[in-house]
Amino acid sequence: MHELPITESILKVVLKHAERNGAEKVITIRMSVGQLSELEDDWLQHYFDYLSKGTVAEGAKLAIERLPAKI
């Protein structure tokens, strides 16, 4: 359930940039997540859908790229 606070932070950043740029609608959020992260893509989207209701980001899809681990 650690996806919820992370998703809240993502939404804050998205809304800040949308406002700064005068966006009327956010369609896609592209982001990179490390392969070793325990974040689940489906849960991130689920929480984002819930949290973004009533905002310019409502209905936006998270396009998540998984980055390989580097040692």
C-alpha cells in the first residue's frame, strides 16, 4: 500500500506543472521506475484514477517505463 503516498506526490507534481503551463487536460504521464522498485503499475494507476477525480488529470494514463537495475 506504499503506492498511495507516492501516487499523491506524483499527482501534486502533475497538477503543479499543468497549472504552470495552462493545461486544460492531462492525457498521459510518462515516468520511469527502477526495475527493483516494489511499486506495482496497476496499483499506481488505480490510486491515480481515484486521487485525480475532479482535476485536469482525471482519466490520464500512467505510461511507466521500467529501468534496469545498475550495479
